[in-house]
Amino acid sequence: MSSNTDFIEPRVIARLKALPLHARIPMLGNVTGMHRSPHRGSSLEFAEYRKYVPGDDTRRLDWRAYGRSDRYYIKEFEADTNLRLCLIVDTSGSMNYSNGGQTKLELARRIAGTLAYLAAQQGDAVGLYCAGKTFQREIAPKRNAAHLRVILDELGSVEAKGKTGLPEALHEAAERIRQRALVVVISDLFVPTEELSQCFQHLRFRKHDAIVFHLLEQNEIDFEFDRPMRFIDLEGGSPVLADPSIVAHEYRKAVKRYLSDLKEVMRDAAVDYRRLTLDQHYGDVLAKFLLERAPKRK
């Protein structure tokens, strides 16, 4: 790997490559793949019976069903297809935040890059959308090795600055992604929950399978500061000098209310919501994510 794609860690890839990336809803694709399609086909997984009509392929007649009912029935199967993985990465200034370790953007790179690599390896198309107010980058989904390199190079070079453009990017992605897709949003979600609700309902209306990796630093939740601090708005607002002993209680109440409202927004829009902090290892988070998405054996 070149220096600007060193966020792809071979040890993490080796650990995760045996765990396929699955969608929760049937996908539409133009090549044979490993994901359920809403169309019927002739793969090995049985779906249902339907009555025979003239013109049906007689090789799919179920003669046992005929013997039991004296009626002709066709066996239908789930058609398999490929998916489109569309990564939406927040590139606003707040993604530069860290507490001495990796920044939110660095963690976002690792999550997005690893998912892109895994999806490409299993034959799926990958696209990337960078969501900043002053910088919006769209790389439409494609499925080839050269395209994966374009995605990884872009992830390696993108910078976090300015105000968030996440709501605009989500609405635009909902309209521009022509077929249903696996839409993965990686952001600290510094957006009013009312706006986020509209965005994710839009994605749901377009029948996309939406996932959110919500990145936070633990102190953004706990607010464990022991002396007056000067807080800087990384998205361009005015700095604020505050005494934690005075504002901590109200701050924690506000964060608790925000996280509760956010959870309700995600539930109502059927979003697969994953919150993690910067001290968590992304390999562990992705392993749990992939395992929980694996189809359940009946």
C-alpha cells in the first residue's frame, strides 16, 4: 500500500475477510452475487411455491407437490445479486477532534477503507461521498480493482474542515443512488436530530439499507474536565470559555437528551445505528457488525 492508504491494516483485513458483508434487505444488481434480490431466480435457496401457468419452465415443476395435490406447482428460489456499498464520510472540521490519539477522521478512514476493501473483495460495487459544507466529493459505485484504488486514494487525501454538509449529502445520495444500496454513514452527527430524521426517512423511502457509525470522544459524553477550559468550535464558531463545575450538569443532561432523541430517530427510520468512541478498536466494532448482519440459519 502507498503511504496515503496506510489506514488499511492487513491484520484487520485478514481477521475480517471470512465475514461477508450482508444487506438486511433484498438488493438489485447486474451481476450474480451473494445477496438476496427481490427478483425470483434459480439459486439453491428455496423461496416459495406458486401455481404453474403455461410458458413456465417445466424443469422447475415439483412432482412431489403434484403427487400430493394433483396440481402443478413451480418452485421459486431467491435470486442472488451484488450490492452497492455507498460510503458517506463526514469531512467537517469537528472530525479533526481527538484527545491526544487518533482523530475522528482517521477512525472514519479506517472504517470506510476496510468496508470498501471487504465489499470489493466479495465482488460488490463501492462508492464514496464526502460530506463537507465547502467540499463535496462523489465517486459513483463501481466494481473493479482500479476503482477501489480511487476510493482508497480519496479517503487517504481528504481533509476535515469547515461546517458539516451531512444533511445535504444524505438527501443528495438518497436521490442520486439509482438502485437500492447499503448506505454507510460515518460521522460525529453534529446535526439537529430533526434534520437527521428527515435525511434518514428519505433514505428509507428510497429503500436503502442505512447504517450509521456514530463517532464520539468519551469526554464529549462524560465532560470530565477539572478546571476552566477554552472550548474551540472546529467548524468555525466562536470559542467559549467555560467553568466545567458550573456547566457540566446541564451539559450532561443535554447530551443524554440528544442521544435519546437520536436513538429514536434511528429506530423510526430503521437505521442500523452503531455508536463508538475513539478509544475502541475499529476491528472489534466491524467484527461484531459483520457477525450480527450474517443471515440467520433456519
